[in-house]
Amino acid sequence: MNCPKCGQNIQPEDVFCGNCGTKLQSVTTETTGITSSETTNKETLDKRTKETKEHVQSTLTDVNHHQNINQSVVNQNDTHHPVNQTFEQARTNEKDFLNELKEFFINAFKRPDQVIKDNQTFSFRILITLIVAGLLLISLFTTMLIPSQVGLFEIQKEDILLRFVLSLAIILAIHIGITYAVVRLTVIPEIKFNKLLSDYVIINTFTVALLIFSGIILALNSYKFATLIFIVMYLFFTISPAYILGKYSSLYETRISGVYGVIILIFALAIIALIFGENVIESVVMQDLSRLFGRVI
């Protein structure tokens, strides 16, 4: 501590400056008061600082707690979200499937030639579904033709039906395969298999329609008319590949004449039908007939 007048170093308990004689009691009191005030202010500041820290810490704790709760809710929502998304996707796929199926039948019965010309295709899901539906309809029609009395001769009706449908599925696959091979041989631009299959199913929609109509007529006991419609249906099914090839030949550039392509196609289908049909008749029809007549005799 220094004298306020001369700057001489003095002690806190001095009453007068030893150098200049200035009375120091008031200065000491003032200095002591200032020191006490500073100490009090510091304690108050420290207390407030501590309270502020405690308040901030409490606030951060509450914030973290709320964040944990919100995160838990978000996690629960995320758990349900994939399920909802899968359900919505399934509904969307089903709606798209029905819309495409509706568009298929509109094009099949109103403008099949325009579909072939516009290079329009349909999804494999639609095409496979329609092919399977056609086979099921043929199975139903065949069931109507097979008399229930065959069970009396140890010939199962279901066995005959299963063999017939499997044979028909193989014939259909060969039919489509040969048609695609001859189309690739005849037409220069590459025709995608999906395009050929789309056109094949669209054209043969009439085949299935004739089959359904024939079954209805048969159910009405009009056997002659039903047989006539069935023959027309079979002829239409047989020439449908030639029709598709002829349309492609008129729309695209060809390697060989479209007429030659149709001839090759007919010969190929006839040979396959002869070989495969003979095997089917011998292994399925004749076997069952021999068992049938054997039981009768």
C-alpha cells in the first residue's frame, strides 16, 4: 500500500505517512471497504456463476431426455414404415396389373392389327397369367368331354386330364418356339421374344374365346354346332403363327419372301405335330383305350 500524497510505502495499520505526515486512516478505511466490496462482489459473482452452470446442466439434461424420447418414437415409426411401404407397393402393383390386363383385352378385341404394327408389348406377368388361364379353360372344357363312366373301367378321369394338359402345354411351347425361330429367319430386324409372345397371345385370344363359346354350346346339348366351332378354333390356332409372320413380313424388310417363310413355318409345325402327336396318341390315348376295351371284353 502507498501514501496517496507522496507515494511512500506504508502499512495498513499506519495512521500517518512517515514521509510526508499525511493522515492515512480514511484512506485505509476506504481501501479496506473497497477490498471488502470486491470480495463480496466476487462471492456473489461466483454464486451466480454456479447457479447458472447448474441451470444450464439441468436444461441440457431435459433436452437430452426429450431427444431420447423423440428418437425412440422415430425408431418405432421406422419399424412400421417398411411394412406400410411394402403394403402400398403391393397395392400399386395390383392396380398396375389390372390396368394392363384391361388394356390387353381392349386391344385384343378392338385393334389387334394396330398392336402388331405399333410394336406394342405387354409384361411377361400378364402374358404368363393369360396362358395359364387358357390352359385352365381348356382343362375345364376337356373335363366336360370326358364321361364320368370311365371310372368304372379303372381309368382315372384326373389322370387323363393331367396327361392331356401337360401334352398341350408342351405343344404350345413348341408352337411358340418354332414361330419365333421362323420369324427370326424371315425378318431382318430383330423381333424381341416379348414382342412375338405379346402378339401371339393377343391373336390367340380369339382361340380361347371360340373355345369358351364352344363349351357353352356344348352345355346346351348342341353337339354339331359345338363341334363346328371347335374345328374353327383349332384351324385358327394352327394358322395364327402364319398370320403373325405375314404381318411382320408386310411391316419389315425380309431376308426371304414372306410366302417362303409361311411355307417353312407350316412344314415345321406339321412335322412337329406328326412326331409329337403320334407319341401322345400312343402313350396317352391308345393306352387308356386299350385298358378301356380290355375291361369291356
